[in-house]
Amino acid sequence: KTSPYEFYQFWFNQDDRDVVKYLKYFTFLSREEIEELAEAVKQHPEQREAQRTLAREVTRFVHGKEGVREAEQISRALFSGEIMELTGKELERAFKKMPYVTVSSLPMNIVDVLVDGGIVSSRRQAREDIANGAILVNGTVVKDAAEEVCAHPNTDGKYAVIRRGKKNYFLVGVEARK
């Protein structure tokens, strides 16, 4: 019931204090491999190698090799900002529990999308964020408040992805016509 990406992220986000214990409980890694990962946590916790290994191993058990590939591809794309490589299905899975806003149609002015979608509180804030380079649409920095938001090319016109700041992603969907 959990997408490979969500499942992978759950395990990847485990605390340094718990990851070695979880490697022992939930994987079939050898004692030596786990000891090496425990040492990596002590020496270079910022690299999160133990968490990556835990996420990879447990996701492979539940979702298979293809699930691991998809989860790692989505993770890389979102955290690097290179979302153009994702397919429409991968975007849907990645944004399943992230903020979702709807608009009547795309293309649409960026300021209108930001305000109408509740991503920012005012037109002034939208223009300020754009001027500061804090708004990305489909992975590209918006430089002008007059720019139009177009759908992500891999979504058949259904979605656009907006990032505000470093980590705040929003999936913008086009309302279904009745």
C-alpha cells in the first residue's frame, strides 16, 4: 500500500541511533557488513551510508529491484532538483503525500498559480520570491513574474511541479473538466 519511494524514504530517514539496530533486525547483511556501516555512521554520519543501505535492502525485499531503482531515481531527482527526468507516474508517486494544488488550466501566469494555489499568501510575496530566485517550475528557476507555468513535459499536460525555496515542493494539477 506504500509506494516504493515513500517506503524507501521511511527507511532512509531513520535516526543514526537506530539505523544499526534496524540493519540487524531487517536485513540479511553479514555481521562484518553491519559493523562497517556502524563505523561509517560514527566517522561520517552526514553521508548516511547506513540509512541508504537499510532503505535499499528493505525496499528490495518488499518492492523488488525495480522498486529500489524507482525510489532512488525519484529521490535523486527531487533532492538534486533535476525533476525533468521523472515520468508522470513517478511524479504522482513522489508527490502522493506532498502538497497538491489545482488550477483551471495550464499555461497560467506564475504569480496567479502561486497565489491561487495557496503556495504564497500574496501577489507581493510571489513577486518577491520570484525576484529572489526562490521559485522553480519543473526544475527551472523563474526569473520574471510574467512567466507562464506550463505542464511538466512527461505528464500529458496534467501536472506542473513548483518548488519554493530549497525543500518545499508542490504538485500543481489541472482540474478535470466536467
